[in-house]
Amino acid sequence: MTSPSSSLEQGRRAWIMLVVITTLTTAGMTVVLPVLPFVVLRYVSNPSDLAVWVGILETVNALCAFLVAPFLGRISDRFGRRPVIIVAGFGAALGFLLFGIGGALWVLLLGRIVQGVTAGNLPALFAYLADITPPDKRARRFGVLGATAGVGTMIGPALGGSLAAIDVDLPVFVTAGLAFTVAIVSIFLLPESLAPDKRIARLDLGAVHPFAVFRGVFRRPELRGLMVGLVLVGLPFGFFVNNFSVLALDAIDWDPTAIGLLTACVGVVDIAIQGVLLGFLLPRIGERGVVVSGIVTQAVGLVALAGVASLLAQPWLFVVGALTLAAGQGAAQATMDGLLSNAVGDDEQGWIAGATQSLSAAVGTVAPLAAGLLYAHVAHAAPYVLGAVLMAAAAVVIARARFTSPSLRVKTSDAEDPVPVGE
């Protein structure tokens, strides 16, 4: 029998490893952001089609993640979180290696497909966090994990922009190396978080395809409003993530280094909001207040970016818009993740994480291509104007959604230690 002190130490070690792996994962995912349009541009015959091709590549990647995320999330409920995290790391390494080799658009496309099919890392990491954290601490700990992701987001683009000065393909190969490192670290140092007695007894393959999962989620009143809000918030942020480097190139003539530095600043904002400010705000205005405030803040950022695209192409306004949007997104997303986790049982954490990731991937399937088409064929400001409208709708939905605010119920909490692994 494991002693309480030994179990607590194991829980702390699991939390440390989760922080390390999340940092490496997000750093790897964001190293390529400053160079993505520059890599694709070499294989596009008509430069005016760049935004569309970037959108196509990211849409295909998100579509693959959409199809497999519920399956991988449920696999983690059956066999544990660790195997999924390991496989996802190796898959991402292979996908980015192919993208770096390149040579033609179809090779880039194949790389995004491989990486998308194995994109089970994030839902498994979120389920892992839920396994080792008590319910009243989850929103705050999702915020801390978000701040950890912010560290990766700060390091990755800055590194990518600097490496691009040597060779535009180098950041992609570094990304592959970081993904491989995540897999190796997980094999040797990451303990399993889901005890055998908390795993589902059997895997129902008929219930894990995305549309079956969505039906199950949207039938539950405590999840429905949050998931609708997630879609309405996710689309505008997806417009931004997949289009901001193109806007920076077109409107203010930035190079990969400048884009990388701005993305690093977004990481700093994430750290400040999710790692510090959330702990202050949650006990005072609750989850609902934090989410609605975050959505309104994002809408302000989108309006500023629309101004850059149409009226005032100034670097300072671009920076203000991007950082304002990032601040609101960091606060709202982490809090919504915590609320969704609290709404389901211990044996459904992989299921809800997979469902959330699949829904985000579905949004990611639509957002890049929509942003590219709107930007190229309607107006450069169109994705950001539409995004601000969707954010306004999201604020209304979340304000009326049916959920409780655990942080208001438990204003003072005595221990910050995570739940021991497997208990």
C-alpha cells in the first residue's frame, strides 16, 4: 500500500512533468508560426493565393484532429493518458519533419495530415491535469497550465524568428526535435495519472466518432451553453491565429523575426493573465464574470486589428490589437476548460477533453480557410469584423449559460497540492 506522503510526492512529480511537457509541446507548436507563410510562399505560383493556401494547410490539419481527437480522448480513458501523449509526440515529430523536407505543396499537406492524425497530446494533457487536481482548483490550475503554455508560446516564436534568419526551414526541424523530446520525456519520466479502477471497462467505437460525441455533449444542459460559447469564441481566434502573420506581412511589412517577437509577447501576456491575474479574479467575479470579460476584451482586440487592415496600418495598433486579443483569450479559455472539466465525472475527463479538442479542431477546420477567403476575396478587415460580431454573440450565450462558479463557492482554499496520482 502506498503511503500518503509517497502518493503526494508522486502527485507533485506528475504536476512538474505536466508543466515541462506542456511547455515543450507549445514551444514546438509555435516555433513555426513566424515562418509558415514564408515556407508556403516558395511553392505558390501566385502570391495573392498565399492566404488561401495557408488556410488550406491548416484546415486539413484541423480536419484530421477533428476526426481522431474523440477517439484518442476515449482511448486515454480506457488505457491511460501516458500512451496517448507518447504516440502524439512521435506523430508530431514525423509530421513536422515531412513539412520541413517539403519540396512541393503535397509534401507540406502530407506533413500536416500526419501531425493532425496524431494530435491527441492536448486533450490527454488536459485530462491528465483533471486527474491530479481537485474540482474547486481546476479553473485556477488550468490557468496555471495556460501560463505554462504561455512560456512555450513566448519561447517558440522568438526562437523561430531567430532561426529563420539562418534558414527559413530550420524552425520546422527544431519543432520536430521538440516533439520527439516530448515523446522521450514522457516514456521515461511521466507517471500515469489515471488509476486502473477509474478507467472505463470497454471502448465503444461507435460512440467515439465526432458526431456521436457532439450529440452526447449537446444533450447535456450543463455542457451545451459552454460548448456553443467555445465555438463562437474559437472561430474569431482561429481567424487571428491563421491570418495575423499574413496581415503583418501585407499591412506593415514585417519579417519573420518581428512576427516571432510579437508572438513571444503574446506568451508573456498569457503568463501574466493565466498565471497571476486569474488567481485574483476568480474568487472575486467567478468563472462567469471572467469568461464574459475575456470575450469582451477579445472583441476590442479584433476591432483594433480590423482598423490595421482597413484604416490605420500602423505597427503600434497591430501590437495593441494582438496583445489585447491574447489577454482576453487567455482568461476566457482557461476558465472555460476548468468549467467543462468540473461538469463531468472522473471517468469522463478524457471524453470531455477529446470532445473539446475535436470541437476546437472542427472550428479549426473552418477558421483558416474562411479567414483566407474573407481576407483575399472580401476585404483584409473582413475576418476581424466578423470575429468581433461572433464575440458579441459569445458574450450573450455565456452570460445566459447554465453552470455554477466553483471559485465563488470556495473562496478560500486551503491546499494547493494536486490530488495524488491514481487516487
